Amino acid sequence: MAVLLETGYNDTQSGGREDLSDLISNVDARSTVFTSLAKKGKKPGNAVMGWQMDKHDEPDATAYVDGKDVSMTQAQGASNAADSPAFGNPAASRKLQQNYIQLFRRTFRISNLANEIQIVAGVKSELANGIAKKLVSLKRDMEFVFLSDQDPDADTGSVGYKTKAMGSFLRRADLDLASDYGDPAGTDVTDNANNHEGGRNGSDFRVHQSFCMPKGSAYEGTVANLVEADVQNVLKSIYDTTGNIRDYDAVVGTSLKRAFTNFTQASPAATANDLHSPITNFTQKITSSDEAASPVKVFNQNASEKSFINAIDLFEGDFGRLRLHPSTFINEQTSATENAIRAFKGYVIPFDQVEIRYGKLPEIKELTDNGGGPARLIQAIAALIVNNPQNFGYFDCTA
């Protein structure tokens, strides 16, 4: 555990008071948009929690005969147009989904001299400052985990419980079982007793095939080749599956965010009709005298402020709107112990379908001080809940 000592200060490196103002700007531009927008679910009662994924029945076009009573003796699943529809099981499409909780922790210690004597510009209390910083760090840790492709795993005694993360929930339905969680056979694979294998290709809490995200809801290609039609196709796939036109939040890496902004750059041969875009209110275009060599650029201009805006924060398509939130936390596991930031990936999220269930809300615990100075533990227990992955989309881009 790192310890802040009085001897760790000097005027140029640690902010020790010299001719400085009492202000330190501790800027953290990496906003934790996912944990901020996700709703808080009920407290889990166990390290393993379960919830039901469900969907509506398919439409029935049968024309039933007027005046016929419902046949109470009709066999389950049998339908007779002359009598009545089959007695269906309203829970037939329901499938159990499960996930583990995960324990998140941060600790620190402040030496007695650092806490009681040393005066630092802008810091009234090193202890209070340490608590504030570690609370932010804890929330960033949770954001990093939830926006990863981490697979769930049980506590081994040396490694704690791991919660199933967004990338793991959004495995496509067409992927092969040997390499991913998808289950082409369509069998129910949520039974932990039979499916606890662990590891990248393990089967802990796989999403049932009937609730896996369709192939069309994921764009797979280079971020440089992403065009408006690809985004429209992702939204169309979600609509084809759910029947809902709605607003979504898209948590996207920084390179993917730039790819959306580049939609304002049309091809060199573009005409006025070609510039029709789901991104509205483009009021001006710039062209070169040699259109064959230079692309057309469209952008918003504010004449009164003598400025122009070339940034896309809202994409409005035929089947929904995407509010874009850049993030530096989207990541993938590259080895058993390492993760890499993926600036070119992103998730299309209906946040009413996402919950963070806290077994323990972030708390500050005072640890024993045996003379070295005050120490604190900041911890939380949480798990990610995705109600139905078919409501989501995924930009699984490559660089």
C-alpha cells in the first residue's frame, strides 16, 4: 500500500507551499459516463445473482371462427382454427441469466507529519484529499471493468469473483461455441453446475442463444471504413429484433467518435442530393476548385460568433437516434493479466436495460493506525445486469 510521507514533498514536484495560490486543478477528463447513466438495481443477496430474460410471442395470423367456445381439452401447443388457439405457456420464452458480483478496492495511508504538519497549496487536509481521489479512482475502476469484455468467473481463493462485462454480454448469436459464449444449438446453458469452466472460452453464465445479439447489430470492420449506412444497419437490426424506435446512448472510443464526425466529409463527386444525411442542420459546404481531387466538407457555422462546428454528438437515423459519449475506458483483455484500451470500439446502449446492482455502495473504512499514520480502505461490491442483449448494438471495429 502506497504511503504519503512528509519527506515526499518538495517545492517543484509535490506542490509544497512556496509562492503558489491555494488552488490545485486535479483535472480528470475521463468521465465515467457508463456508471453515471446506468440505473442502480436492487441489492443482490448472494455472490451469484439471477434475473429473467423474456420476450413477446411471435404474431399469430390465425382467423378464429366466431361463436366457437375455447376448447379446454385442447392439447398444449396444438392449435385449431375452428376452435381456439393453443394454451400457451407465458413463461416458455423466459430464460434465466446470471452473473457474479465483484469486489472493488482502493487503499492509502498518510503519514502523521504529512497529515498534521505539512501545508500544501490548495490542500486543507491530505486525508480528505486522499479519500476524494480514491473514491474517483474506485469509480474509474468500475467503469473500466463494466466497459471491458471480461468474462465472469468464480472466486478461486487467489483471484476474486469477476462480473460479466458488456463485451461478454454482447457476444453475437452466430459465433461458434468453441470460441465464444454463443450457443448455436439453442440449448439452455445457464446451469452453473454443468457449465462452470472459467477462462476466456469458458461457459460461465452464457447468454441463451434466443437472447444473443444478432449478427446485424454489430458492425465489424475497420474504423476508417465506417460509413453512415453501417450505423443505419446496426439500428435497423435492433429494430428488426425489438420493434422499437427509440433514443440510444452510444459509449464510444475516441477514434470511433472521430469516425462519426468524418461523416460530414462526402465523396469528391458528391452532389447536393448526395449530401442528404441523418445528421441535420448542415448549413454550408466548402469545396475546392478541383472537386475531383478534394472532398466536400459540410459543417455548422455560427456567423455571429465567427466560428464553425465540425463535431457530431447526435446521429439520427431511420430507426433511432444515437447520443454519442466519448470514453477512454472501453477495453479488451489481451492476456490473463492485461487489458488494452480500444479507442475504435463502442456500445449502443438503452440504459433502461442496464443495471448496476450494489452489494455494497462505495464506503470508506478506517483501518488500524499502529503509529504510521491514518489509513483508509475505500471499497464497493457491484455486478452488471443486462436485461436483454438483443436491445443493444456493438461497433466491434478494428484500427
